[in-house]
Amino acid sequence: MRHIIFLLLSVILLTSCEKEVLTPQDNNQNIVVPPNNDTTSVLLDIVGDTWVITQYRVGQFGEIFPLNDTLTFDTNTNYHYDSFISTYSLYPTGSVYNLTMNYTPFGNLSGNINDYNITNGVINGNKFVDISTGSSNGTEYYLWMVKI
């Protein structure tokens, strides 16, 4: 008898459910799309800037090595690493900016920088991670850079 009551209550419960209809709401927020699907931030622009990597460290702890490599950001997507031409991207991610530099001597590096770093021309030991295809070690590089 208990099984019949349980079965009857289950059937009633399942058939009495009602689907809620969701309707979109207008929240009066504009969607900003960069022109030409450009993912480079329209807030901060590094085109025409020249930066020098003055120091680097591999891993969170360890020795800091001197370096004198020049980065020149030619367009919204292309830059020179010393004399080698490559691609990069700079776009906002929350309250910071993600800078990805492809084909550096360290691999394809991606890291976060702040407004302060760009406007003041100083990056002091920010972490960049090797995101190269096939690289599963996630090597961290800490870079010190200055804008010249």
C-alpha cells in the first residue's frame, strides 16, 4: 500500500510542475564593440611606444638576470622584439589589462598589467606565463620593463 501511495504522490508531484517562462529584460546598457573587431583596449594605447625589458626572473623565486631587449609596438597587433617582427594583444580583463606577446625568446608570454604600468611606463616584476602551444609546464617569467 505504501508503494502505491508513494507512486501516486510522485506522479502528482511530477505532473503539477509548471515551466517558468523567462523574458529578456532591457537593462539600458550599451554594448561597446571595438571597431573592426579590434580587441586592443580603446582606453589605453601602446601603439608607437618603445619599451625595454631590463630584467627577468624565471619562476617565483630565484636570481634576477639583467636584460636589454627592446619592444616597439608598431600597430594594434604587431610589434618588434629587438629586430624580430611578431604579434601581440592588449585588452581589458576586469580591472587589469592582459598583454600577450607572441614569439618572444621565452615563448608566447601572457600576463596582466595595470593602468599604472602603462601610464607611468614602468612594469616591476609582473608575472607572465608561457602559453605556447604544446607547453604544458606553465613556466612563469617575471619581467621588469620601462618605457623609453
